[in-house]
Amino acid sequence: MDRQHTLFTGCRIVDADIDIARGWILVTDGLITGLGYGDPNSDIVALADTVTDATGLIAMPGVIDTHVHFREPGLTKKATIASESRAAAAGGVTTFFDMPNTIPPTTTTEAWEDKMKRAKETSLVNYAFFVAATPSNIDWLASTDFTDRPGVKLFMGSTTGASAATTGQWLDDLFSRVKALIAVHAEDDSIIAYKQQEAIEKYGFADNVPVDAHPAIRSRQACVESTKLIISTALRHNHRLHVCHISTADELEFFSSGTDVSQKTITAETCPQYVTFDSRDYSSRGTRVKCNPSIKDTTDREALEAALATGKIDTIATDHAPHLLSDKTGGALKAASGMPGVQFALPIMLEKTLSAKLTLQSVSRLMSGNPAKIFGIDRRGFIRNGYHADIVFVKALDRPHTITDSDVKSSCGWTPYSGIELSYAVASTWVNGVCVYAENTFQELKTRAAMPVKFKGV
């Protein structure tokens, strides 16, 4: 069968390691087989079956979102792999890692295989699925081959569809026996329960507790104490740990600065909502910004944003968690926690390059390069020869676009970012060399371009 060559010309090329002001990229059968400065030579042009003029666009590695909740199986009234992978493609996300708190939870081989089958049939972008740690499945985790899954998710705090399991001996068994990266949701349930009771006593009834009390219930202390405990456990066992959705300035003291994640045993993630919103937004956005861990104070938002540049925060993921708007009614103790974010994360983070808080390269490092390195992803996350051609082309807008709910591709139909102005937009998204989204339109494919992600080990 003849090989297919696609050539992109005239674009700025940016990843964590390079910034080519004007260059070209050659893609052959889904892999990057050439790139360079300026214009390609006549031999390269003659080789190409298709030449795409990308003048004025920025070519970046597709976003690797290592923390999403696509709700399938068991919660498909909220969303599906099909619907949310489309929202991902619209946001320049070419790979997602789905979390295990579905129904049933991903705690067995059968549950994991079922998700993989569903994704193969319906996902528009590349996929992988975490498995969850429970007191009853450590033997299975210890014998599992992690070359086809990103790691183990540990819930230190109860959240949507997941219960905490935090006894000391069980944690030691997990960290000593399971040879895989452990990603953790770190909140202390006992502190949360105490703060919840305080709130009920203050407001009289559970239904009376307003949403702006959420950060007092899912409190700073609950995050700090849990993060401190799990990091000490990981260090004691010299085990790779990735702490998800950091929401406080206080937790930053537990992490080291520096952008070379290969030198780190403990790495940290935050999400766009924690560097965009703060406690003042509960009054205007209400339960749309209710998530676990909670969005906290202005000083936390500012500290987290600064940590993106210093390398104390290593990755940006979305914790994309769609709910129907009807699930978001009520106050702090009734409305569902979680928000969609996979579609707007990249443009939201690119907005920060306009104020020099981040560069295009640092955005690519946080959203593509570092996720690839931390999780040991095979040949993704960079624009390099021999790598899978997962590429997002971004355009700078002539005039800012204000996000509205009508823009939303997720089946939930709403976004917490409504009203925010964006200066960048995704022009097109390419998965393994195939265009899956361009100019607000999903491409109809005869065969799916998406692949299961492979891992080299950590």
C-alpha cells in the first residue's frame, strides 16, 4: 500500500523544547517524518500527497489531558466517551486518561477491558484508563501489566462516585507492592466531615448551606494534611507519586521547583479552574464552580499561577467532570461537585501568555511534554521525528471571542468559563496524522484515527 504524506507549511512550531518562528512539518502514515525551518525543499514538496498552508497558525503537540471523567459506563446520562472525546478534539486535546470512578468502578480486568472496548468503538481521540486502588484488589494491581494503562488512582478523599481508603497499613502495602505510578486525590475525609457538621450547625439545615461555604467544608486543612501524609508515604517507599488538582498555596511547600520532571519522584498537577477562579467567583458563578477540591482564595490562585512558571506545578489537567445543570442545583451540600473543562483548557492557558505569565513553550510543557514524560507515554507530547502526529493548530483571533454555553461541545451543554474572553482558538486537531476537527466542524472518518496509548514505564 502506498504511503500517505501530508505536508504543513508556513506555521510557527512550538513544543516544550523548540520554537520555530516559521517552519514545516511532514507527516507520513500518522508519524512525523520531517520538520524544519523556513520552507521545505523541492524534494519534500514533491513527496507530499497533500500540502496544507498553515501560515499564521501555531502548531503545537496535541494536549494530553491526564485527568478526565467521561462518565462511561454507568453515568451516561451525564456524558459518554463519544461526546466528551469530541469536546476534547474541539479543545486541541488528542489524548485523554479517564478516571476509574464510574459504575462499575475500574477495579478489575473486566471493567478495564470494557472501557477499552467502548473507547475503541467511539473515541475520536487517543485514550487510556486508570485503574483504582481498593483494599481488596492489591493482589490484582501488583500483578497488572501497566504498559497499556497510565497508573493507579488513589482516592484519599471521597468524591463523586468514589470512596476514600486511607488506613496506614493498606497504604504501605499499596506503595510497597504495586510497581506503577500512583495518582492521588488528596483530601482528608475526617476533616471534611467535621467542617460539614460545623456548617450545618451554623446555617441550621444542610439545604441552607450556601455554595460559598464549600471551601470552608472541603477545606485548606483537608488538602494539606492529606497531601502531607501521602507524600511522606511515597517518599518512604521511594515510589512515583503524582498529586492531582492542587488547590492551595500551602501544598506547594511539599514540591520542588524545576522543569526537569525526570529528576522528580513527586510531581504535581493543577487545573485551569484553580488558576482562573477564586472564592469571589462563587457569588457570580454559583455552583458552576463547585468542584472537589474546592476553589479557594485569591492568594491561592496567584500562588498556583506563579508555580506554573517555577515548575513547582508540573502539569495542567482539567479534571473534566460534566454534570447536567439539574445536578448543579442547591448549595454546598446538595449540588454536584465537578465541571466540564476539556474544551477550553488550552485557550484558557494560552490567554496567560499575553500577560507574560507563561510562554507558549511553557504551556506546551505543562499540557503535553511533562504529561508524556511523567507517565512514560510512548512517542507523544512533542513535535519530533518518529513521534505520532498528534498536532493542534492554534490561531490568534482578530478580536476576542466571549465563551458562551452555546459554544459547548460536551453533552452537558454548559461551561463554568461562560463570559470569559479568549484571544486564541483551536483551528484544527490532528490525531495520528488524521484531521478530526477543523474550524468548528468534526470530520467524518471512515476508520477511527484514535489509538490506545502505550506506556514505556516510569
